Amino acid sequence: DLKPVGKHKIYLCTNITCMLKGSADIAKYLQEKLSVKFNQTTSDNKFTLKMAECLGACSGAPMMQLDETYHENLTPEKLDRILAEVD
């Protein structure tokens, strides 16, 4: 990273498999929920949202990496639960 980032980094896979399984909707939801675009950090410095070309978990698409943990088969409801558990 070339500039300060949030306490937690979210890498959302945007590769073709994730795209075919709805990552564009997940990206839109995350950006609206966090009030940031890709490569931006939330105003409280808690999250930085980044795109990932491929995270190698195509069977669980759409997916993201939050810090060191993969989260697969994402839905808006699942994202809400995941983000609510982050300190």
C-alpha cells in the first residue's frame, strides 16, 4: 500500500467466475454499505475496500478476503453478519 489504509482490508474478487455468480451486486452493496468506492477507506478508518483479480476460491464465488480470512458464497445478509462481527 502506498497510502494509509483502514484497520481491516477487504479484497473482493472481481474475476470472471465471481462476476458470473453476482460479485457486481456484492460490490455495489459493499460500496453503499461502507460509503466508499474501491481503493478508499471508510471515514472511521475501519475498512479499506480493494478489488482482487482472483483469490483462487472459484467454487465459493462470489467471495472476498477480509484480512486473512476467506468468506465465500456471499449475499448481502451474509456480508452484514460478517462486518458486524469485526472489531
